[in-house]
Amino acid sequence: MMERVREKVFEIIAEQAVLNVSDIDIDGPLADLGIDSLGLVEAMFAIEEAFDVQVPFNANEATQGFDLTSVGTMIAGVQRLVAQK
């Protein structure tokens, strides 16, 4: 299941960044992918819908427990949410 989470998050990020999944570095910062704040919000909604979870996200402030500094930390946060369901 966690591999499926990883793959789906990669797909969602790639769609928002208008990139191929293979162009995304798991250790790379989300900011380097060219996703603007609207794209990030849309990615969060897509993640919530795909995994039936509630992402603790506020675009205007840092959110404890959900790190958006890199693709990998974002995936880890989604995996934690899915595991808690």
C-alpha cells in the first residue's frame, strides 16, 4: 500500500508541475518544481480525494506534522495519514 501512496503522490505532483514522473526527484524541494500556491492547494485536494484523508494544510502558515519542504517529506506525511486511517 505504501508504494501505491508513493506512486500516486508522484503522479499528482507531476500533474500539477506539468512534468513527467521521471523528472521528479524525491529529495528535491517542491519549490523547485514550479508549483505555485494554487497548484499546491490543488495537489492537496487531489491527495485528500485519492486517499480519503484530511491533509492538515494551510497555504498561509506552516503546518505542524505535515512537511512540504520536499517531495519525500510530502510522501512520508501522506503515508502517515493513510496508515492512521
